[in-house]
Amino acid sequence: MEYIHIQIVNLNELEQLQKIGRQTFWETFSAFNTEENMRIYLEEGFSNEKLTAELNDINSEFYFAKFNGEVIGYLKLNFGASQTELKDKKALEIERIYVTKEFHGKKIGQLLYNKAIEVAKLKNVEYVWLGVWEENLRALNFYKKNGFVEFNKHIFKLGNDEQTDLMMKLIL
């Protein structure tokens, strides 16, 4: 594998973030959900307004994985009050790790994950947590392999469909 570059995402890269966000979410979940629910989520979840607010949030960080200058995956981290659920100052949330389908199995997700752990250690948090759809076996296996354990569940709404996410954590 050629050199993969992990870099923080800035506001001027909003279009690239929107593109990779929509593409990877579609690749990951379109086979399991109605086209209508997918359309609604992709429109709202990756709107210019929402991404601008998230990029401007001092308690959130996005990172791109780039290969030959092309964005092939991304990571979203949340701290403090920007965490989607626990909002624990001693924790960091990995909200998203997505890699384009053509780069699955090439350790890009692991590189993004390693970046998340590096940031968690720099921020001196006690643990890292995340939510994973209970049907996403690929992601569940990835996090278990990296030492995460399930501690709770929550509901994730995709359009009008309520889905169960397993909440997992890793004590650092």
C-alpha cells in the first residue's frame, strides 16, 4: 500500500467532507435501508449547514485519510458537550470512521482508529466510546478486535426507521 496521509479537515474542505460522508454512508447502509430513508438521512446528515456547524465546533474534529491526494476515508471525533450521548469530560467519542468500499481490507480504518486513540491520549481522556449499528458486523468485529466492550444500547433514527446501536467503550 502506498503512503496514506491522515490530516485534520478544515472548513474549506467542506465539499470533500460532504462527498466522502455521503458516499461511504451510502456504500455501508444502502443495502439494508429504504431509498427514501437513505435520501432523507444523506440530505440532512450531510447538509452544508450541519457540516459547517460541526467543522466550526471546537469540541469536534474531522480527519481525512488521503491516498495520492484523494480522500478515501474519514474520522469524526467529539469531546465534552459535543458528544452525541455521554457528554463526559473524561471521554472521547468516535462518532464516525468510514472508508470507501474500494479501500476496505487495506487497514485504512485501523489508521483512522489509531489517530483517534492518539488524540484521546493527547487529550488525556480516561476512555473512548462509540455507537455501532447491531447489524454492522464488520464494524463490531473491528472494534472488538481493538478491545472495545459493549456497555449499553441506544436508538439511531434513519429516516422513519428506528435502529439499535450497541454502545461500546475502551478504557485507556
